[in-house]
Amino acid sequence: MQSAPYLSDVNWDAVYDKTMDPGFVPNKGRLHCDPTFELEEMILESRPLHKKKKRLAKNRSRDNSKDSQSVSTAVRLYNESV
């Protein structure tokens, strides 16, 4: 990413240190999306946006538990072989 020509003038040390001012700061009191789209999606989708965070957290939790199960299985197999 740092080698992209359009990002050649970016001070990557300042980005890493989080001392660089952002190029855009959204207004907290204003919507930055089309509310009609969100309403349509809530009506048409079986899993609407307002449940998206919960759904993503649940999927993340499920993925993490699968990872921990595979790690514990690998550790158990290693311990049995030693």
C-alpha cells in the first residue's frame, strides 16, 4: 500500500503514530448515508441492518470457538505423542 503512487506523499510514520490529521471528519449530528436505502433493506432483508452488529459478533464468536477447539485438539495430540 505504501508503494502506491497516489500515496507516495503520505508520512507513514505519522500515520503509524496516529499524529496525522484525518482528511475527513464526519459531522456527528448529520446522517452520511441515504436513510431510504436502510429502510428498504430493513423491509426487504430477512436479517436487517439493526441486527448486523449482533450477527457479526455471533459469527466472530463462533469462528473463535472453532479456532480454539482446533488449537486445543492439536495441543492434546502433541501431548499424547510426547
